[in-house]
Amino acid sequence: MELRLLVTFEKVATVLNFTRAAAELTYAQSSVTGQIRSLESSLGTELFDRWAAGSG
């Protein structure tokens, strides 16, 4: 498991928003999403509930 995946997870968990986490980490939002998916895959569980903006 890569340290950067855990750093990204911590940032998303802190700000509760993938786009804002990406901006603060200076990553593309798609990179943050991919890193979280990779971490979830290696752990075998979803780490965040996701829903599209405006749906709900």
C-alpha cells in the first residue's frame, strides 16, 4: 500500500469532498478518485458513500 493513497484518503476524509481534496493536494479530481478506488480495492471495502451533486 502506498503512502500517497493514505494521504489522499486522509485529505478526502477531512474535507469531505473529492474535488476540494484534489485542489488542496494539487491533483486532478480523477486522480483522487482513482487513488481512493485503488485503496478501496486493496482493502476490499468502500471507504466513502458517493452520490452525484444534485441527486438527493
